[in-house]
Amino acid sequence: MKKVIVTGDRGYIGSVLVPKLLTKGYKVVGFDTGFFDKCIIKGKKDPVYKKIKKDIRNITEKDLKGVDAIIHLSALSNDPMGEIDPSLTEEINYKSSIRLAKLAKESGVKKFLFSSSCSIYGIAKSGIVDEKSTVNPLTAYAKSKIKAEKALKKLAGKNFFIGLMRNSTVYGFSPRFRNDLVVNNLVTTALAYKQIRILSDGTPWRPLIDVRDLSDIFIKFLETGTQNLNGKVINIGFEENNFQVKDLVAVIKKQLPNCKVVYTGEHGKDSRSYRVDFALFKKLFPNVKQKWTLTKSVKDMIKNLKKSDFNRTTFESGKYTRLAVLKNLLEENKVNKDLYLN
Ligand SMILES: NC(=O)c1ccc[n+]([C@@H]2O[C@H](COP(=O)([O-])OP(=O)(O)OC[C@H]3O[C@@H](n4cnc5c(N)ncnc54)[C@H](O)[C@@H]3O)[C@@H](O)[C@H]2O)c1
């Protein structure tokens, strides 16, 4: 049985990925500070596996003993979170990722999968961008991801596989739900206020992927034996899932016809916009097909949220908004200013 560490296992993606790994027979050990431990959807429970409450910045060689692979998800994850303190984003997302990867290599771990983001493309003026295009990271979050990619690439070696997955923005239901991701946000706002609120003018492009499809792809990377992916940046997503924000409205409106569509325009024309080419991914993984289309996932999300405690009050409580949760932890003195647990 393979032993896999998942950092950030109690996050939005981790909470979907870990049960899949357990079903496949992996022995999972999770390392997470537990910032979002309480943000679990009512009625959902974490599966049983070894969960360690530890800051990624404090991981030692001892923690990596007998580990075959690391799926590294822990991060101050997303653009608004990065702005809480850009230097902390650099410390957690970039420096601690490199430190962890170096420790892993020294400890004989064979694989290290890094969860990067297509948001490093920022505003892409030149139509579709691929892995060779110039990146334009606009936020502390995006900058931390590109720096990490570059430094990790150098650590790839004969006995150490580095997977550099430049992931699309994720959507879909997870037991640790987030409403600060574009599709999830549009759906939850519609459920809470009967309004689909578009913050931009609706024209920005975004590549999107369902959390279950992405989790399956992490497992593909874990299981692939081909060394030609080692240290190679790969855009992860599906060509047909490059959407303009206004296209999302039509899909959601179909499921929630009583909602009004409101363009607030508060992000104006400056929002990030990038259409991404996934030809390399398709070439390397020709058998990986999308299972959770946007329509299927939105339907499922609405069904699951309606079944849970989700309503306008939970929406406004910030329970599913990462920045609000972190700000609360700071205010309640549960973490110090450097986000170490008190
Ligand atoms: N969600 C997306 O759309 C998306 C897209 C591309 C890439 N990614 C990347 O995938 C990864 C997982 O994303 P997610 O959406 O599940 O994020 P998330 O915020 O839901 O989960 C991140 C987890 O990391 C933990 N964490 C944060 N700082 C930590 C630290 N210092 N030590 C230990 N644990 C810490 C948090 O407690 C949380 O459980 C992140 O690296 C993110 O940048 C996410």
C-alpha cells in the first residue's frame, strides 16, 4: 500500500481528493493547520485517516519517513487571500513549498505534485495562452505560484518526480465548500438573494474544472510512470471549459429560473481574463475526459446546498468564504499575525 501525504487535506479540494485516494487503497496522512475545520457542510463528516494538525512551515524530515508521494495542496489559496499579507503568501505558498520539496527529495520521497494555478496568466491579451506563453501574475497569490513552479522545476530528478499542475479554477460541491470561487459564488448568491450577480462586465475568460475531475487528475499524476512529465508545467483543464463569465449565467439561470441577473460591474474591465490551451494535457492524457460538466455540477451543487444548512444567513456568516474565516481566526486570536495557531 502506498503512503501519500496530502497537505491541505482539509481544504476544498483535499476534502474531495482524500476519499478518492482512500477508496483506491492509498494510505493517506493529512497535514493541515485546520483553518477551515469548522467549515464543513452540515451532515458531512471527514473520512477516517491519519490527520495531523501541523503548519506546513514546521514539517520536519521525521514527518516524511516512509512516504512515497506528496500531494501538496496547502496554501493561502486564491487571489483575495493573498492580499491579507502578501509576504505571508510568499512564505507559505512559495518558500515553504520549496522547503518541503527539498526535504522530500532528501528523505527519498519519489513524487511531489504541486497545485499551481492558471491565474498566473492574469490578463492575457493575446487570445489563448499555453505553457510557453508569457505569464502575467497580477496578485501575491499568482506571483507565489509562478515562483514556486520555477524553483520546483529545478528539483526534478531521476529519483524525484515533480508534477507541476497549472490548474483551472475549480467549481463544484465539496464537503468543505467554498463560495469564493466564481461558479460557486454565482450559484450561492443566486440561492441566497435570488440574484445572479456578475461583478465584471461578464466578458472575462476563465478556464474551469470540477473538483471531482481535478481530483481524478491528481490521482492520474500519482499513478503515471512516465518520466516525460517530470518537471514540466502542464495546464490542467478541458478546452470546452474555457468560459466567459456571462456564459456561466445562462447555465445557472436555467437551473434557477426565478433569479434575476444583475451586472454590478464593480470589477469593471480590469478583471483577470485568460483563455487557456490544454492541448499538452490532452496529448499526455488522451483518455482523461471531463465527467462533471458545468451544467451537471451546478445541478448537483444546488441539490447538495439545498439539502444542507445553506441559506442567506450561512452565506452572510462567511462560513464558506476563506478570507472571512481567516479574518475571524485573527480577530478571535486563534492564530497570530503570521497565521501560526495560538
Ligand atoms: N480552488 C481552486 O480553484 C484552485 C485552482 C488552482 C489551484 N488551486 C490550488 O490548489 C490547492 C488547494 O486549493 P483549495 O481550493 O483546496 O484551497 P483551500 O483554501 O480550500 O485549502 C487549503 C488548505 O491548506 C491549509 N493551509 C493553509 N495554510 C497552511 C499552512 N501554513 N500549513 C498547513 N496547512 C495550511 C488550509 O487550512 C486549507 O485546509 C491550493 O494550493 C490552491 O492554490 C486551487
